[in-house]
Amino acid sequence: MPGDQSSQASANPSYQGATRQGSKALFQEWSQEVVHAKEQGRSVAHCALGCHIPELLGAFDIVSIVYELNATQLAAKKLAGKYISLAEDQGYPLDSCSYGKCHVGLQQSGMEHPTFGKLPTPDMAIGATRCACHVNLAEVSRSQYGIPSLVVDLPNNRVMGRATTEEAYQADRRYVLAQLEAIKEVCEKVTGKKFDPDKMSELIDRTDKGALLYCRFVELNRHRPAPYDTLLEGLNLMAITNSPLRGTKLWLSVMENAVKEMEERVRLGISPVPNEAFRLVFDGVPCYSQISTFTKLFHKWNAVFPYACYVSMVGGFGQWETGFRSDPARPLESLAEMLVANRRPNMLDPYSDKLYHVLRGVEEYHCDGVVLHSVKSCRPESTALADVREALMHDHHIPTVLLESDLVDARYFSEAQMKQRVDAFLESMGQRSERRAKGAVS
């Protein structure tokens, strides 16, 4: 909601809605490509987001179907429940990954997508060790369709904190590069085409340009008032950056317009809430099935999320925020380096990892409090959140609330209970601010 309707109208904004419209256009283009892939002689791959390699697949003109993107799109359209139930009918437990169950249910339905129509059967599947579910999904596709199944083993840092030795980094880079070489050979067998390094170089080059735009987009939210809410436009940006069409001309154009929209918002003073009162960091996987309802609970209090750790870390370009750049002259090597650079920095110590990112968000985005979101069907991502809450409140004196629901399973979202927790949290933050203004709180 704009803060000053008259001044914004007279300024004649040109790019408002570009992020949402661009995301929609990008996935409409992808849906047409994937639905008509087989009749156009193109191969199809099932992929996990943890080993997202559209630049390599694009060099073979392979269309990819990403497990998590499918699930989040279905959840946002309130259509995920049917597919989750189909998977549970096959014996998948209630607390197993709802991303995975959504995709398994889609496969059980014969890949009949409620929005795009019938999706083609895959010719190969790629998982990643970043999440055990990714490995299992690749195996499910292999078992059901009799296709090659590959797993990319992405090593985590061997040392505590965010640094690693050059020797360890080079070993990890070579290790991942060898796996990409193996995937390249499978792609050649599946498609009957030779690897096209020039085409991959073009895709890597545009991805690199888009990464700089991503950094600009994220940086703009340090402005007060924040031009966008990370759980709305920020999630749209995350979907764009992880699009199977990453590196294409259309994708780069969408990224350019998304940045222009946010720059225009800063110039015009447009913000998600009329009078920004609270700036909050969000950590955890968002509840995609109820994301609009969830954010409205905060917007009612003029609270906004300028930064979300999950969006930044999983958004596709977290490594660019620390200065990483690709080299189009070395496309396959650059993709290996990109995967190594974007790995989770410290999965062996999720408490320190999460606390580091949250505190960074609080400091760099000038936030007043933290919202942690634990999800029913992803315990690894929710690990240590309770301990992080205690550290934030007692060691750093940062107001923090821990909420619970799920990734895409709407059965675990109770609006009444969520509203009660959010209202109590923000009311206490308001009282704390009043006491601080009176000098009662240090």
C-alpha cells in the first residue's frame, strides 16, 4: 500500500507489478516449453533445487521440472492437498517432506498438472545430497520411469564458521566438477547431442549479469521504508532466480525489470505498509500455502520483513552477495564453483549457522525483531530454531517469536492460533518501544 497516493500518481510509475508479472510470464513460458517438449524433440529432466544446473541442461536444450518449484506453485494456488493425499495413500508418513509428497502425488496422478495440463515423462532425474529427500525423489523417478538417476554430492564446509581453507575449497571444486562431467555424459546419451560449451557460456554470462541484479534487488530493502516485503516480492524473486529458464534472455529481462520496480518504489516512497513501524527478520521455510494470510497478520501492525534468511540463502545467488563471480570462458568449471560457493556454510552446526544469518539480517537491514518459522515436514531446516530463539532473546536482547506450520501442507496452518501469537508478539514489541522511548528500557 502506498504511503502518499497523490504524489505517487503524479509521478506516473512505470514498473509497478513488474516482479510479479515477470515471474508469471517466466513460468508461463516454461510451462509451454515443458508441455510441448517431447513433440519438439526435447528431453525432460526431474531436478532438485539443491543441485539446480539449468545452464548445463540448457546447453543440451533439456527442459527441467524442479520438485520444489512445482510444490510451491501448487501450494500457492491451494492445489497441493490433493497430491499430498495421493502420496500418503501410497504409505508416505504425515511428517515426511511435503515438497516431496506433493511431487510424488503428481507422479501418481500421471503428471496431470491442474494448471499446465499433462506434463511429459522425464528422461533423467537429478538429486542432491543437500537433502535426503532430494536423493529419494530422484530414486522415485528412476523407479517409476526406468530412467537414469544421478545424485550430486555437494560437500559442506569442513570447518566451523564461514571460512574454509584454499586446499579444501579446491578439493571440493574438483569433486563437484567431476560430477558435472558425469552428468554431461549422461545428457549426451539421453539427448543424442554433443555438449555445446558456447551455448552454456552464453547462459552462464547472463546468469552472472542477473546475479548482480539480484544483489541490487536485495540491497534496496535496506532502505527505510522497505520497498518490498521479502515474503511477498522477495519470494517472487526467489522463484525467478531459481527458474528452469535461468540464463535465458527472457529471464535476464525479468530480472532487470524487477530491479527497476524496486528502485522506482524507493524513489516514490512506495512501501508494503502505510507507516512502517516494525522491521523484522524472517528465518525458516515460509508457509507457501498461506503466505498472503501470514504476511497480512504482520502488515496489520505495520510490520514488514526487509530480510529473510531462507530467501537469501536458497534464493539462488547467496554467494554473489559475498562477491562471487562466474567466468563464462570456463562454463562447466564456473558452474561447479557456483555450486560449491552456494552450499550451506555449516550444516554440522545449524545453531551457529542460523544465528549468524539472523544477526546479520538484524544488523544490515536495521531490524527490530525476529520471526522464526518451524515447519512440520522439514525438521532439518527447523533444527536449532528453539535454541536460536533463546540466544536472540537472552544473549542479544532481540524480540523473537517462534511460530509453527508447514511448507506447503495447509492442514498445519491455523490462522486463529497464528494470529494470537503474532498479535501478542507485536503488541509486546510496541510496548517495549514505548518504554524505551521513555527511558525505561536500556
